[in-house]
Amino acid sequence: MPQKRSSITLSIEEHEKAQLEQLALDFDQTWGDKPNVSKLLKAIARGKLRLAVNHDWSRDRIDTCNKALNLLKDAGQINEALELAQLLLERSELSHPLRQEIECWVNQPTAPWRTDLDRCIRLHRPFKLVYQDAADRLWNFTVRHAKIERHEDRQYLDCWCDETEGNQDIEPLRHNRSLRLDRIPDEAVIAPADGQWQPELSHIEIELHLRRGLALGYRTKTGADLTNEWLPEQQIRRVVRRIHNTFWFFREVRRYGSECVIVSPEAVRDRFKQELLAMIEQYNAD
């Protein structure tokens, strides 16, 4: 005997019927070339199509996915990054600026020079690089050590260069540069350079004293902090850290305010003090 079939009646508005028919077309649930709502409902009931709540991704989830996307981009895993970018672009919850940023990257996921740059870093081969600064001036650098790092939401090439002209950092760090990747011209060519690869960036050791809440809540920065000890007599935390660039170091220290004091070396302490005095002068001038 033929299997008995049940039927249901849907009480829906005309526009809702049209939306169901459009869904049937979108998911190839048709009879001939016409949408078939019954076939659509059967596919849902049998688990061939799954229902999901849309437009409910939280800001934290979007931010986490975007951070993961940037990590994949930094690691040079372009195919995986493109997959995650497409997933994000399917979400209606994206803010307009973030959507524009991701779409722009998807349209040109990597500059022609990026593959050569990654190869030189991986193989420890010195190379020549053209860079355009914020004032649109072109600089030629011979790079002998480099790594791609993220500083405050942007990708940078932290590198050791032969050339020191224009670098205002203290003398021991004068060979180090922090170059924004998006300021390397698209037409740039990564050319091989003679000589040896440097084992690491230039560095100095600095000593910090942390007080009050910062001293209690501070967490060791892996790969940077050499010493992290609590001094009960003085009620401070003593941190000795290796740094490669005073610009990024000062930006971090300013966030800590009066709870953080640079103790040594004197050249770094004095430079930071001069920056603070210049800021005070700006406020006194108003």
C-alpha cells in the first residue's frame, strides 16, 4: 500500500509566501524551474537544511574573529585568512568601517612583494627595501634582521637596517626601524643584499619600578621581561626588560601613569622625562 502522507496548511501573508519561495530558489528546492515550498520544508525537517539565528553575533565575537583574521594575515596564512574574511563578510553585524577594511583586503589580499619578504625572513637573507614614510618621502633600507609584529592594530616590519639617517632613537637602538607594512609601495621590489643576517635586533635593558595597583596586577611579558620581582620593603615591583625601540616602549609606559617609573638607563629615563615636560608645556601654553 502507498505510504499515507500528511498535509499541513500554512496561514501566512502573501509577502511571507514570496519570501519562502525565494528561500526555496536560493537553496535549490524547486519543482522544475519553480520554487517548491513543500520541498523546502521537507529539507528542513530531514536536516538537509539547518536553521540558525541570524544577526545575533555579539561585538566580542566579531572582535575575536577579526583578531584571528589579523593573526592569520600576519602569519602569511592567506588561504585561511580569506576563508575567515568571507565568513565575516557574510555577517550583517559588521560595522561599516570594518566591512570596508576587510573587503579592501580581500580584493588585494597580499602585495606582490609580500611573498618575497616572507621568504627572506624565513631564510635569514638580507634584502633591500623601499619605504614611503608619512611625509611621502622614499627611503632605501638594507635590512639584516626582520620580523613582522603588530603594534596598536597595525602590522609593522621591525627590522635592523644598515642606514641610520633620520632615526631619532637613542644611539644603541639607532639601527632598528619599525616600518608600517601598508607604507611599503605596492610596486616595491624586495632585492637581495650582500652581507650577513643579524641574529637579532639591537636591544637594551631597562629597569622599571611599578607601584600600587599596577605592581599587584602586573603580568610578566613573555620574551621581553628578564626580571620580575616583588620588593616588600619598598612595596614596589622591580621589572627588568629588554626593549628594541623607545617609541613603542614610551607609549606603553604613558598608559601606566604615576604607577610606573623608569629607573635606568639614564638616557632612556631623561628622554622620557623630557617628553613629559614638553607635554606639560603644551598644557601651560593654553
